[in-house]
Amino acid sequence: MQRLFDICFSFTALAFLSPIFIIIIMILKFTGEGEIFFVQKRIGKNKNFINLYKFATMLKNSPNMGTGTLTIGDDPRILPFGKFLRKTKINELPQLFNVFIGDMSIIGPRPQTERCFNAFPTNSQNEIIKVKPGLSGIGSIIFRDEESMVNENADQFYDEVIMPYKGKVEEWYVREQNILMYFKMIILTIIVVASSSLKTLKYFFHNLPKPPAELDQWLREIR
């Protein structure tokens, strides 16, 4: 059933957004380094690799510069137009192609690079790979502004604080998933993107794992 909705939603969204895609493609072609799409290997269901598509927002050689695949707040590798695309999450929309061809779902755990996936606790890894990764999901909603959370000591904070908690909420999704949650997550994603607030999250879901104190300044709205 979820796969049927994935096909319908992704096809409809791609058709509706195609004029916007054309404008973005033209802007990217004639600004920055002229790159349009960024394609990266991510870990999907059953730990199989998928090619994840995004609009290009960073310097072409970014994975081999600075903090590698980890993006931090005010990252100097982000291109001027890329800042807008990332802030609005428009850069993620090409993943509708991933959803349409069946690599991803509209809702699910966010697909991670191998480096980031390995930062999950083992039990979280084992649960996350049971389902398809998603364009949106509980992890991407809660950590919508993840880049602002990692500045100094980025790798250590990411591995020791962010990923263990993100693993817990993704495990929560795998346990709780059903078609009702699928639609609730879609609605919640729209609300959070439009309002930049997590306040509504606790009204949708009352049993989320409690975030650690280290994330309090960012996630106090869901406590």
C-alpha cells in the first residue's frame, strides 16, 4: 500500500514541480561551478547502496575538503545559491526520482553515507536497514537544522551525541510505522518546513525517545 502512495505522490510532485526544477537547473548551470545534480552513494534497505540525488549546493570537491561528508553551520564549501536551496530543503527534491524508481519512500529513515551510518549504534543500524529510507521522516524532521548543531569538535559531537539519539528516533519509527503514521509524517513535514518549529511534533507523537541534555537548546520544543 505504501509503495502505491509513493508512486502516486512522487509522480504527481515531479509533474507539478517540473517548471520549478527547470528554473533551478538554469540557475545552477550558470552560477557556482555549473554543477546541477549531486549524486552520492547512500545506504538503503538491507544495507544495499543507492545513488541519492540532490541539487548541487556545495563545491564539487567538497567530500574531500574540510569535514568531508559532514556539513557544519556556515560551512564555507556551500555555494551562495546553495544556501537558499539547503535552507528551504529544495535541494532534496530530486530524491522524488529515488522514490519513483523504488530506492526510497516518501517517509522513512534518512539514507546515510557509509561514514555516518557507521556512527549509528549497532542495534540502530540493524533496525534502520529493515525499511526503505525516506525523503522525509522523524529523523529528518527533528534534525532539520542539524548543520547548526555541529560547529566546533564537529566529528566528536556528531558521533557521540547526535547519531546515538538519531538512531533511537529512527528505531522508534521502524517499530511504530503504519499507513496512518505515513500520512501524519507527510503533514508534519509540511508544517515544520513552513514554520521552522518543532512545537507541533509533540502533539502528533507523544512517545518519542527523550533527547539528551546536550541537544536541549535545539530540541527543547519536543521534550
